[in-house]
Amino acid sequence: MNSQNAKSLVAYFSRGGKNYVSGAITDLPVGNTEVVARMIQKATGSDSFRIEAVNSYPKDYHQTTDVAQKEQRANARPELTAHVENMDAYDVIFLGYPNWYGTMPMPVFTFLEGYDFAGKTIIPFCTHEGSGMGRSEKDIARICPQARFLEGLAVHGAYAGSAQGDVENWLRKIGMAK
């Protein structure tokens, strides 16, 4: 698939504020996943959509992890602040998220379950602190069984700001570079 023939969207969940980065709690003005999402958006000319829960996560890292664990245990589907009005117009969805407890944050599950991805290509990317993609790709495939998938990209969060070369190499490898 050539990116020039397909209309693409970068849909991502990201959280700024206090985050765990390289063994320490760091205050991030922009979440690591958003940093990578912007690189992909710029490199591909994709449209962009930020996945956000109606009930924001706390700025404090430990409070956020408590909420995230409770949501995951409950298999929650947090309500989102907005929806993609014209999802049918997109052929390719770059799906970004931080790896939370081995998979995607629960608002990303809400997002995926809100649309019909049959016949679309989903390309996941995540930021993490050592766990890579975890089981997120299997979870996406389970939720969207009629979608096509391309190889995902896992970026260590501490290096998100300097991942431009990795992003460009990955996009070329999967045939999505401009």
C-alpha cells in the first residue's frame, strides 16, 4: 500500500504530566506518545485525532496507575470526549498509545469498539518503559478481526523525542513513507 493512494489518520492516546521515564518520575509537558504521533503525522501527511477520556486521568503518576489498573480489572470502557465524524473516509489508521500494564489504556479499547474497521489497515505504535508492544497487537486484532494490520512500532518513552529516524525507517519499511 502506498501512502499517497490512501487517506490516513493518526489516532492516539497520550498523557502528559507526571510520568515514569527511565526509572524516575518526570513531568512531561507533552506525553511521549503524542511526540511520536506528531512525527508520524508530519512524515505521512495524515490527519490527526487525539483519543481523550471524558474523565481525565490525574496529573500524578501513581494516582493514574491506580485508576488505570482499576479500569483494566473492570474491563472498563471510559467515555470519550469526541469521535471521528468521518471514519469511513480513512483507509489507514495509525493507532498510538502508551503501554499500560501490557496493553493499551482502556480509552483506546473504547475508540476501537466505536467504529467498523473492516477493510481498513491499522498500524499500531506505542511508547513504553521496557515492555514493548506487550499484548496490545493481539488485543487490537481481537477487537478488529476484519482489519488488515501492518507491523507496529514500539518506542522507548525516554527516547521519544529523538525517535524521528526510527519513525522514518519504520514508515519506509512498512511502505507508508511519503
